[in-house]
Amino acid sequence: MHVFKKPARRLAAAACGLLAAAALPVGPADAAAVTNAAAGANATISRAAGPATPPVPDRYRRQRLDWQPCADGALECASMSVPRDWYHPDSGPDLTIAVSRRRAADPAKRRGVLMMAAGGPGASGLPRPARLASYSPKLAAAYDIVGFDQRGVGSSTKVVCSDQGKVDTMFGGGDLRDRSAAAVRHTFDRAREFVRDCERNSGPLLPYITTDQAVHDMDLYRELLGVEKISYYGPSYASFLGAYYATEFPRRVERVVLDSNIDFTGDWQSFLTGQPMSFQRRFEQDFLPWLAANDATYHQGRTPEEARASYERVRAALHDRPLDVEGTLITPDHLDAAATNALYNVSQFADLAALLGFLEHPEEAPAETRKAVAGKFKHVMGAEFIADFFSVTCGDTPWNRDGRYWVERSAEATRVHPLAGARELTFSSVCANWPRTKAPRVKVTGEGLPPVLMLNSRNDPATYYEAAVRAHRGLAGSRLVTVEGGDHVQFQNGNACVDAYVEGYLLDGALPAGDAVCPAARR
């Protein structure tokens, strides 16, 4: 029996999951971690350096957060004004940062503020406190859990680049494995056009959509909440934000949990060019064996090799003849995007397997499933998400600007790690054409910080383990909890071992004596 003959509701839900955009006291802000970033491009910030940002003007420090129910009613929301450039707060227009809060459920047990942020970069952090509070009643009782939309994102002042149609062409227009001269030329042309759109629509804002600027927003938020210190939980890109915040404001943090870590001791170029390896590893070591073990259900091959051949057969058919589903043209790029998104959590493996069955025999799928697949495959990457993603990743750190280098490097990535390596030229060519950054480099060392609890799975496809180990080694005093398996984001993932470490630390300050290991979450 073909898998798409399962109930349409299940398959429609699978389609909805696979292409969700993937892949964060009154007194002057503590700037003891900052050197003079205005002195030149890529000045280095380290804790030992001494203050450099000017005092926070009173018009920012004395504003009041007007808390009102959020649109969904689960949280309180407000907005705050921040300078566009924290190093020159009197130049340029103010930006608006949307913030959210869920007060501690038990005021008698309240121990402070737990700030959290979203990943991406490009995802919204505004609704996140509600989910965390629901998942962990213990933390919800003890903390005011607060979130925010980072500058450039969501309900905050947004960065705008290309429209959705152009973004669709960049990431879902055909087959990114195509290495022909014409295909490479078109990739560079589209990248340059995307950057021109960013400069035309958001040019004066682009230099200030950086992690360094965002952590100053976070510290103003802390001050407006009326607390001297915060605790912090940040997964994925939010690990980068948390490490930078702790480095630049070391006297403002109490307990810090960094989950599924980007290598915040390095740069974006080295980190992102490592991702094709980890996505391919997750695909080959975890998904394909799972698919083979479930051949009786999905009929994609009884061995990992047969399952891989089935995936490539479906992909090749889309290359030869893209599939029109209710007006949405599905290409190999769409399949690769759905596959990489499914690898984030083992709970999504069945969705990808069901999708492969649908793509083999779409004519037999129920109308509800066809409609759901068409809707979710229409946009591989959201235009708003990708605008902020590139603003941060291209603007935080310098990139190699030699096009020939990227053609050669991405060709090798496509050959060895095709699942995500095929998209490397698209990502790198944008950053190679991005306006030169003047963002300061932040040297994360852990100096002067309380112990930081870090979490990472061994086969995480997005924030790969090798990068987490480098970050751990560079962050003095940190403890790394290694989680077996390959899910992305460990806390709030139904793993009792991980949850015990996180809650024990945030509630009682308990830490393992050294690095520790947790089994994968039970499914």
C-alpha cells in the first residue's frame, strides 16, 4: 500500500511541518567589555578592554514599557526604542524592539528574570516565553520569562531585501547541484541583485543589523525590566547572542544555558561552510537507516543504500520534469529543502518518508494532501527570514570576496555533501557581495563569567558537534552536556536527562562537576 493512501490529515500535517522556515534596574548599561568599535572596521571586543560605548542617553533609559496583552493573549507585550547605532546613539533614527513577558507564576518563589531569544538568525523570539513556560512549570514559577524580536525581525524594525518571488527563484528555482557555467553565472547574478535590493530597501539600516548591536538592545531591555542581572537560555543562533551578551556585559549575567551551539569563538564563514558535512552526516547516519528499517511502511528500500538510491531517483525525476502540484512547481531544490528541514528532529523523519511516497505517485494523493503540499512548497525560504539571516551572517564578520574561490569550494561541497552543499554557492555569493562590515569582532573567552551550561547532540545537522566543542573549549569554565542522537535543540525536546540538568542549574545553580552525556530523547 502506498504511503500517501494513509489518512489525508496525517499527510497534510507532514507537508506543513517539512517546509517551515529553518534551517534566538535603573543605571547606565555595563559596557566594561567593549573596546572602541568606532575606531575602525572589525575592532576587537574583549572583557579586558575597558569601556568604549558612550553612556546610554536618558531618553532610552527613562522610557517605560507599556505592557499590554499580546495578540494571542498568552503573554504581555510592549515595545522599546533603541538607537540605530549604539556607538553613536544620537545619529540616525531610532529603532523599535518588540518585547514580551510572562510573569513568574509563584511570586513567593520568584528568583529573577530568564531572558530567551530565537534562532536563525531571522526567527521571531516574541512568542517563545509562552512555550518555555508551558514546557517547564518549575521555571515558569521561579522566573519572569521574557523574549523579544531581535532588531531586523518580526514585530521589531524589520530589514527588507528582495520580494518573495525573487527569493523563491534563488532557493527553489531549479537544481542547485547544476554546476554548469550558465547556472553558476545565474547564481552570482541573483546574489548581486539580492544585495542591491537590500541596499535599495534597507541600506542605512544594514550596518546595524548585527549581533553586537543586538546585545546592547538586550542590555537596555534588562535595565528597563529593573533588574541588575538576568539568567539566559538561548538555542541555535541564540547561543551566539548569549555568548556575545555575556562577554560584553559579564557583570549582568547570573546563569547562562547555551543550547545547540554555533561556534561563537569563530566567524560565520567557517561555521556555515561546515554545515554541508553535518547535514549529510545526519542524512546518511540517521535518516537513511531509519527509512530502511521502516521499509515495510514506506517502501523506499530495505538498506540505507537502497533508500539513498530511492531519494536520488525521486530527485532526478524532479530534475527532468518538475512536478506541478496545484500550481506550485516542485523542483529538486524543494525536495532538498524539505529533507534538510526534516533532519532537525527525528519526529519529522516520517513526514519526509511520506513526502517521498507522495512525489513518486502524486496522482493518487487525496486533494487535501495535494493542496497542503502545494501551499508549503510554494516558498522554500521566507523573504523576511532570509533578509535578516543575511544581514547578520554577512554583517557580523568579513567573508572571502573572491568569486573563483567560492565556485571551486562549493563545487567540492556539492560533490562530497550534496544535500546541503549544493546551496553553498547561493549563500556565500550573497556574503561575498555584501557591503563591507564595520562590526567589531567579539572575542569570547569566558573570562569573568559564571560557569556556562552548554548542550549539543552529536549528529545535530545545523549546529554541528565539532563547532560546539570548539566553542566549549574557548569558553573557560563551561560544561558541555553531549546528547546522543542528532536532534537540533535539546531542552524542550522531551529529554528527561537534559531537562534535569537545565532546570537544576537555572533553579538551584547545580552543575555537573565536568562534561556529561545524556542519551537521546525517547520517542
